Amino acid sequence: MNSHLVFDPNYVSWDQASFAEYDCKEFYKEVKESIPPNAPPPKGNPEQVNAFVDADHAGNKITR
């Protein structure tokens, strides 16, 4: 009800300097993504997925 899904054919170029950089290697060690050996090869054009999250879960005292 409070979510939106927008499809936009344009790619967004993000300024990486505006994002804090964290080193999570100590927590995740040498984790690698497990891809099944029978997975089909990728087809078509690559997609860019952008997700925006309101991380201030309890900041709004009215709607939290």
C-alpha cells in the first residue's frame, strides 16, 4: 500500500562519493555468491536495480 515500483528505461549514474564506504570483510569473510551449475547463461541486456529504503525506522513519531 505504501510501496511504489517504477520502471524507467534510463540508467542512473550515481556519485559514489555521496555513499559511506564500509569494510564488511571481517563479518562476511570470503563469502562468494553460490550460482547453481545448471543455471542458464544470462541473455539480453544487463539491468540496473536501484532500491531506496527509509532506514530511520522510528524517526517519525506519528507513523512509526
